[in-house]
Amino acid sequence: MQDSKVVYFAGAIRGDRSLANVMREIVEFVQGLGFSVLTEHVIADDPIATFASKIGKEKADLLAEDVEQQDIAWLDQATHVIAEISGASTGTGREIEYARAKGSFGKVSAKVLCLYHTEWEFFASPMVRGMTSDRYPNVTIRSYADVMEAKSSIKDFLEV
């Protein structure tokens, strides 16, 4: 297990799940490199139920506050955040921004990699894609034409 790097994966859970198989391949690839992924529930068939179970709750009892508090706790632990931003998502942008800025308010700094499929560029938020490394040195934005290209970007990002 890779000890020094803690990975948080962000992707659409309630939004567009069209690329769920790509997200699964990405998370499994990161795990195969020896990293644990705090948010592996994102790739489950029912990510909300899996999340609820992970924090000791039933899906029907899960509150918005539970999600926000747990995700922030995991983001606070993360040294690396990988986000698949091709599809519409209700929370991925907030996760990216929190991870990007958390070092400035006394939390462990995190590097952020945002990935989007070249065929889905229109749907990937320009607010995220427009984050350039000269203005946001801990953020990297990469497009990919296929999963192999995404995996190559991830290896570079995780320095393996």
C-alpha cells in the first residue's frame, strides 16, 4: 500500500452516470497501483446506499449533512484528489474547489487532477476546465480520448 498519498475520487453520483464504467476503471486502476481510495463508493452500482452503509446508516436515513460532513472529513485527509468531470454532477465542483483551497486554511494541502473525455468537453464545466496551473498550481486539468490516456495522466499525477 502506498502510505504517503491518500486519494479521494470525485465523480457524478446523482448526476450523469453515463461514464460510470470509466470511473470504475479509474478507481480500480488507482487501487491497483497500491493506493487506497477513500471514496470508492462512487463506483458502486448504488453509490448512495454504499456510502450510507460505509458510515453506518441506511440509505433512507441518510441526510445531506451526513454527506457533506463525511466528504469534507475525507477531503481533509486527502493528499491527492482525482475528479472525473465529463458529466453533470451536483457536488464534484465543490469537492474540487475545497481540495484546491484547503491548504490555505490550515488543512493538509492537496493536489487535484481533473479529467474529462474529449468527446464530452462541452459538458465539462468551463469553470473547472478554465483553472490554469499558473493561477492554481495544485490543479491539473487533462482531457483523455480513452481510458488508457486517462490512466497515463493518473500515473504522472501520482508520480508512479
